[in-house]
Amino acid sequence: MIALLIIGLKIITSMIIAIQDMKTRMISIYLLIGLFVINFVGEVMNNGLESTLQLTGINTLLLGFIFGFTFLYFKFLRKVSNPLITHLGWGDILFFIALTPLFSPIVYSYVFIGMTALSTIIGLILYLFKKGKVSIPHAGISALFFIAITMFTRIYESSLNSLLS
């Protein structure tokens, strides 16, 4: 019963994140913190505190590495004055932090790459049709992808960690 409640909260929170990001290009910090707490508590219930803390820490370092190099690329090679505002969104970063408790590092990498690739493809399609400056709702698209992952793992009673490891 509690597991079903947590899954429902993940889906509802992610759907609101997707709607906010796609409509306003801004996401409430409370939703992102809420999603992290829901994911963290759910994983503690399933795998224990020590394992969840370990996954969260490793994946946060991995995410810091990815976004850190992306920031440096835009700042020093592309000469963008403030890439966190113009190219990288805090909502995107915090959304991916909210997913850190859920996956082993290799699976987290696959999920991150998949979500980023899907966002890029949708962004390219939007660019072709809008013929102007397009802002890609990375966190919103990723939230929809996360809902699909959550539903898939619930319906097939499996885990991406066991399928992709």
C-alpha cells in the first residue's frame, strides 16, 4: 500500500513538473525537493539507508561532473557569460538530483543520456517547426520519461537496475 502511494506521488509530482516546465519554463523548488524526498524515502524503504545514501552520493558526484564540465565548456570555450541562466537551468540540475537515489551509477548514466537525447531530439523538432529561438524544457521532457520508467517498472514488476546492470 505504501509502495503504491509512493509511485502515485512520483507520477503526480513529475507530471506537475513537466507541465510547469513546458508552460512557464520555471519549476517550483518545492516540487523538486518533494520529488527527491519521495524518491529517497521510497528507496530507503526498499534498499535501506546505507545503500540509498551510497547511490545518492555517487550519482550526485557523477551529475556534478557532467554539469561541471558542461558549465566550463559554455563559460570558457563558448564564452557564455552566465551559462547557468542561459543554457543550463537550475530546474534541470535539481530534477536530475531528485533522481539520484533511484539508480545504480551505470543505469543512472543510461537514464541521463536517454533523457538528454530525447530532449535534444524534441528540441530539434521544435526548432524546425518554430524557425526561431527555441527553449528546450529538458526537465519537463525528462519528467515525462521518468513517468514512463516508473510505470514500466511497476507494470512489469522489474527494476532498471536489474535489467540494465
